[in-house]
Amino acid sequence: IRAVAEKQMLTRLSHDGDSLLDTLNFDASGHLTFDSSHAGSVYGEAYSGHYFVIHVDDRVFYSRSLQGQTLPLAAVASQTSLQYHFADGPHQQPLLVLSRGFEKYGHHISISTAEDLTDIGHDITGIRLAYLGLSFLVLMIAIILQSRDVKRALRPLKEARDELAAIANGQQQQINVQVPSEIQPLVKEVNYLL
């Protein structure tokens, strides 16, 4: 479950990284710069669980969602993609990080996008608890059905026992109840001995 959830998160992080790459433009002095106003609104909300770090040559841009904090996410080489878990995000949030390197307009660019894994952990715990509850329910139903089947299968033996008690009390001469074929020879022997 976690692998599927993280795969979807990585796809979203990849798309966010592509969008962030598209926001890089040249300023009036000819330097490649980042315009944070074009980043998604989730990157502007304080500690939203969505963060980015952009390295453009020797300059670093952080998402506003970090609220002035920094993430020690190193730049990666061009044409490189790394995905990893980072345990010490803002407010101790565990993060899933996707770092990718690009070459654009002759500049080395590294974009790291990260998302908080806390909610995924809670969702997975909820799914596990629901699965545990469902498994317990199925087990209880199976036990109830099995006990009913065993009682039904043993009913002829109980009736034979009751008839043996009646024979012992002198109320009956032999066992007359229908029994399963597996114990029919035993009943015939008992009746013969009587």
C-alpha cells in the first residue's frame, strides 16, 4: 500500500518539478531567476507539507512554505533523478523527496520537491486497522459456520448416545436412529450385542 501511495506522490512531485522548471526565466540583467509567484499555492502555505529547493548554478531558492527554514537537500547532477526519504523536514515531518537535475540555457539546475508522508502513514494505519477488523469479522463468521456444521454432523451421535441411555434404563431394546455410514458398523455391532 505504501509503495503505491509513494509512487503516486512521486508522479505528482515530478509534475510539480516540471512546473517549477518552467517558472525559471531571465531577469533584466540576463540572469536566470526563479519567480515564486508562479509556483503552486500549496508551496506558499506555511508548513503545508509541500516544499521545494531549487539550485540554479550557485544560487538556491526555497519555497515559501518553509517559512524561512532551509532543507539541506543537495543539488544533483544534470540528467539525474533521485528519490529518497528525508526524516527531518519542517516540524519533524518525514518527507518523500524527488531531486532531479537539468541543463537549461547553459545553466545547471537542480530541483528537489518534497511532500510530507505523515498523512500517508495515517492513511495506511487506517487501512491496516480496517483490514484487521474485516479479517477478524471473516474469521468469526467462519468459526460460527464451522461450529454449526460440526454440531449438525455430530447430531446423529448425540441421538445414538441418548438411545444408549434409554437402553440402559430399560426403555428401549436397540439403537434405531439413522447414523452416518462411517459409524453404521459400530451401531450394528452394539445392536447385535444387545
